[in-house]
Amino acid sequence: MADKKPQMVILDGDGSFGIEVVGESHQYKNLRKIAGSCDRHAVEVVKTAYMVPEPRNVNDPNAIRIDIDQLPVGYLPKHAAAQISPILLRRGLVAIQAQAMVSAFEGADNYSVWMDGDLNEIIDEFSPKKGPKWRFW
């Protein structure tokens, strides 16, 4: 049996939820499905999310989409995606799994999404000087 290449890595977060997600305002309906209405109360849920490279994105070939419950909820900021996307594509990885926090204030008409972990960990773990010590899936 031939060895299969890992398709995804799991980012073990540290509870800081320090990775920004942008473009959430364009995904209001999806975020409302995922986290519920914030019309009458504040919302804060933690869900499993996936960072998915989009090399065919016409606006940015380095784009990394964030999906929760198989719905797009935003993107990594352009500067972060430019560093992470080449690593994922070079390794043949289709996604990074991490926890994400979706939140909104009561009566707010927008949600925010933050991923748990540190993007520098991704860069450090896949530097040529180190072998990855992540959990692969």
C-alpha cells in the first residue's frame, strides 16, 4: 500500500483566538445560521473551522477562505494568506483545521470571527530547518 500524503493539519490553539478573519460582513447570512441571531442577545460560539486555500481566486491567488459548518465566513487577511498559502500548496495540503470564535453584540448587524492559534506557528513548523510535528489528517 502506497503512503498517502496528509491532506490537512490540525492547528492546536492556545485559547487566544488571535488570528483575524476579514470579510465577515459579506457572509452575514452564513454567520447568522452558524451562530444564531444577535437581535435580542449577544452571541459567542466556538466552532471547528477550516482554512482553505483558493489558488483560483480571481482577486488573489493566495486567498485563504475560512469555512465553518461547510459555509464560507471570511478570509485570512491578505498579508497572512500570502505567507501561508504557498506553504499549504507546496505541501499539498487542502486545509488547516482550527477552532474559531464567532461573536456579535446584542442588536449588532455584524459578526466577527477569530481563529485560535498563531500563524507564525504554521510558518515555523514548515520551515525547511524543522520537520513538522503537527497532527496530520
